[in-house]
Amino acid sequence: MSPRPRTRAGVRAHAGEELLRDFADGDLSATHADPEAALADGGTLDAAQRRLAQVAALAAVGAPAVSWFTHFASASDPIDAEDIVGVLVAVAPIIGAPRVVAAAESAIEASRLAERSDEDGL
């Protein structure tokens, strides 16, 4: 019996499994790649979904405002406050109230940093 030809989804799943094995082995080099290239390598999130996942990660690790700023300041399409609130509500049962409060404060401060950098022409 000849092997079944791989569908695009099958190839994507295989690439995703390979990346998971690499991550489990401690090889995180793919996380530093161009996000669009990472998508071609098996990622299934579009840019908006990826940014929401990144908000959840920033909240979960208790990232400071400057991390939020540097992560989203270069985005051509700023993330809406409503989307950040939605993510924080979704992850609150997992990360807890103190992290949600800290994330909200960091997001607000990052927004202020972005406004100042716009005013200063940075």
C-alpha cells in the first residue's frame, strides 16, 4: 500500500508536531524567527490571534509596562483596550487577580509610553 499524499493540513500538523518536539527538547530557536515564517512552519494563528495570545503571555508572566510597550509599539494596527480586557477576563481564573491587576496597570502605562513617544516623534 502506497503512503497517502499529505494534505496541506497534514503537512502543517506534521510541522507543528516537529516544533512541539523541538520546544520540548529545549530548542526555542523557532520562537525568534520572523512571525510570518513561523506561520509557514506550522503555526495556525493569524496576526490578530497571535497578538491576543501574546497579551495573555505578558499577563501570565507579570511583564512590566516597558515589555508591553516594546511588544506592541511597533504594531501598525494597535490592539484595542476591549481586546486586552477580553483576554484578561479569559485568563483571570488561571493567572489570578493580582496578575490581572498588574497586567491592566502595565497596559495602561504602555499606552501612556506610546502616547509620549508619539508626541516626542520617537
